[in-house]
Amino acid sequence: MKGAVSSSHPLTTEAAIEMLQKGGNAFDAAVAAGFASVVTEPTLSSLGGGGFLLAHLSKSKETLVYDFFVNAPGKDAPEGAEPKMIPVQLKFKATVQEFYIGMGSVAVPGVLKGLIRIYDDLCSMEIEDLIAPALRYLDEGIPLTENLLYQFEILRPILNLTEYGREIFDTSGGDRLYNPLLKEFLSLSSPQRWIDEFYLKGGKRLEKEMSKEGGILTSEDMQSYEVQLHYPLECNYRGYRILTNPPPSLGGRLICIALDYLKQFHIHTLSPSEIQVLRCSAMKEMNRYKTSKTGTTHISIIDGNGNAASITLSNGTGSGCFMPNTGIMLNNMMGEEDLHPEGFFKTPPGKRVASMMSPTFIEKDRRIHAVLGSGGSKRIRTAILQVILNLIDEGMAVKEAVEAPRFHLDDEEVVQMEPGFDDKTAALLSKIYNINIWDSKDLYFGGVNIVMGDYTGWGDSRRGGHFMSI
């Protein structure tokens, strides 16, 4: 057994598995999957976004967080420059969310530098090998699956913002998706050339575009961006050790807040419906400290030597704007209202924007028990929480733990519920909260991809998840 991988797309998983089959480690697989995901999951992942890697190094027994999330822009911006953003409403099946897009919404991207730093520090294979699956997918085109078409339907106002977006996301002329400029960029096959074309020369070109289109991101922002290393946040729950994303990100802290709240209760004295109400109370504790983000994908990997990688990538909803000459859509993190509770553009230039992304390990007796994480905007924290509880409190098998129905207590304290809960649970919750029961499971409720220490795992069907082991 050489390893196991779970991601939100079969081709992303296959890219990682290919590296493990060739003798690569979990981090080779993570980098290959990261590059593949920006091709296979273009509405969720981009080199123009931000992300995190939670990495367990089996040889040194060390666990580290690679933070390559976005920075607030505006270093050396013209005095008095005011970013211009475009409001859009995105319609899910049973709810609507408002976001802001356009050049004014773009924060300083970190994914490309993050993947390069992971490659430099942790990988054993050559970069040409790691990007080979992504280039192959770009050459062959990405199948337009039902899941991808649903995402396009939700994000159409963003995907159609620019001429290049309308060209590459046009679904009327075939059954595959192509991005020729991204293929040309990745074909440079050199970290230094990528940095030059994206952060150095590219930063200067982008600054010119920003000045025309109401953005404040500068060449100085791009050149000065750096990946940060942190130690993970730790909390304990019923004999298990949870390792997750630390401050300045908030997602991991909120998960630990919920677990600390729940562990004071003896759940085995409660009925199944009462347990669900208690979980909702834990979500209310989370909401006291909440922030948000969106448009994420997650990859979980463990190799035969015990190395583990939990990597979450995001482009927000996407700004609709592209890095010149690269085919890389830029993020809209400055246009995500819940990321900026004190108001837009209050975060000083160069400072990390807060995130809800929460790559997570569960340890038992100091050994990796599970590697997991999720996409899903504000639902990341509640999706991960419910899967952890399903595994530990309910003793569910991994597939059952991921596929069990979920709910989420939203900002208006409405309980958004998937179908599948019993009537008694709905009745108890409705005495305390307004509830909205959906007709079907949906990507709104996250996409938890997980691998276990015994090389089992599961990819969440809500986001087309795919698990493989070798």
C-alpha cells in the first residue's frame, strides 16, 4: 500500500495517485493535485487565489502549516485611489448570496508561490513530472460534467465578465473545456519563469490593468508577497487530538470552539434528535466569532511512509478578471463581505486576509487517524465539524460520516437543512430556529474529502468527490 488520495474531482485524484505510483511522497502528490485542480476545477481553484497546506512529516514527526492565503492589496497605490467593485447575486437552489467582483475585488494571490514553496521544501520529484497531469488535461480538455455545469450556472455572471472568460467557459460548442493561455503558462515548466511571468513582469502588467479597471493591487504587492509557516492549532476531543489551521485564519479556531463546547456534554445520554440540536448550539457558538469565504476545493493525501497532506485552495467566487497573458482567473477576496467584518479595505496593505479554510488532521495516540478538509464558503467549518463528530461520537464508517445529511446555521440564524433528518429533529430545531429544508443534497453544504490512517477514505458526492488508494 503506497497511499490514498481524496479530492473533489476524479482527474485531480488521479494526478496525485500518479505521483505516488511513481514513488513520490504525499507532498509530490499534493503539488501535482494542486496544479491539476486549477485545470479540473476552474470555478473553485486557481493559481490566482490563496490556500493552505497542513503537512505532517513522518520522519521528523513534525506538523506544519504552509500559509499561502491572500494579502490585502494597495502597497504604493496612488493616494486617494478607490477600488471599484461590481455587485453580483449568486443563486443556489434554495438561497442567494451577494458578492463583489471585478479588478477592485482582487487580493494579492498566493497559490503559485505556495505550490512552488512546497515543491522546494518537501517534494522529491522534478517539477516537470508534477505538472505533467495538468498539462495533459489542458491538452485533452476537461469533460463538462453535471457538477461542473451546475457550478457554471451559479457563477455565470462572473464567468462572463470578460471576453476571455466568455470564450473559455462557453458550454454551447462542445463537451470539453479548454484554456490555451493557461496551457502556455504552465508549459514554461520552471518555477523561476512562473514567478517572473506572474509576480515580477506579470505584476507590472497587472498594475497597469488595475489602474484602468478600478483596482489597487500594485507591482509592489506582487513582488513582496511571501509564503508563511505556522505551527497548527491544537485541541482535544474525547481522546482524539485535532490539528487544524491556526490564527490569523479563523476556521480552525471556530472548529475548536465548537468541539470545546460539545465535550462538556455526555452525548450518550441524549436521543439522536437532541444530539442534532446540541450540534446546532455548537454552531451558534461558532457564529459568535464568525467570518467567511467561498469557492474552495480540498485534497487529502497520505503516503505509505505516513506523510500526510491536507491542502485547501480557493479563488473565492473568482473576480471574473484574468492575469494578463496567463489564462489565470484572479480571486475576489476583497469583495467577500464576511471576510471584512469591519468594512471593505480596512485591512492594511500587505496583511493576510482572514480565512475560513481549515485543513485538518485527527490524531489518535500520536498517529494520523484522519486527514480531511472541505470547500464550501461559510459551511466549511460546519461541514468539517459534523464529519468529525460523525466519526468520533457516532462511530460511523468513513463513507457514512461524509455522506450523512448536514445542516448549517446561517448568519440570519436560519437552519439550512439537507433532506434525510427525521421529523423529530426538524420539529425540535423549529422550536428554536427558523428552518429551511432543501430538496436534495447540495454543494452548498461543503465538500469534505477525507483519507484515513488505514488508507480508506471518501470523496464527498456533493462536489463530485473521488477517492483512490494504491
